[in-house]
Amino acid sequence: MKRRLLYAVAALGVLIALVVGGIAAKLLPIGTTAEGACRIAMANTEGYGPWHYQGRLPLSLATRVILDYSDGYNTAGCHARAFGPLWVVEPVVDQTLVGCSLGLDKGMCPRARYGVAP
């Protein structure tokens, strides 16, 4: 009887671990690449058009990567740092070439979240 109870508790523990692991995999970019984590971050960064991947800076190390993106007007660097299997990213808009104005009373050109070009 004790053996069956032990097996049941072990099976329940494995089931709970699988459910919690599945939920965490959807919420956190665990096990993804730096490119995948930056793609998620750049999709939420405002721009004048979709962000296009330009390349990786030569400064990149195994645990720290800087990727370049451009929307045609702005250039942004996505700084990704690995903490084990988790990538922490910070998109930084480096340069802008925008001098767009709709008119004196109408303000600047609208910016929006366009995502990342495939």
C-alpha cells in the first residue's frame, strides 16, 4: 500500500512539474536564442515602420549580444544578456534620421508598433 502511495505522489509531482514548466515556457523566453528574444522586444518598440534585422555587432560574446535593427529612419540596438537559459533584452534606439512634421499645428509624424519584418 505504501508503495502505491509513493508512486501516486511521484506521478502527481511529475505532472505538476510539467504543467508549471509549460506555463513558464510560454511566459519567459527561456531556451530561446538572443535573436528570438530580441525579435519579441523589437515587436513592442515604437518605430516609423517594421523593424528589419541588420546584423550582429562584432562586440558580441557568448553571454552578451548586440543586434542591429532599422525601420528605414531609425536604427536600434537590441542588447541581450544571458542569465542561464533566460535572455534579458533591452532595445535602445541609437540614431534617428527623422525630421518629419505634418505641419505647424498638426505635430510630428505618427509612430506605432509595427513589429519585425520577416
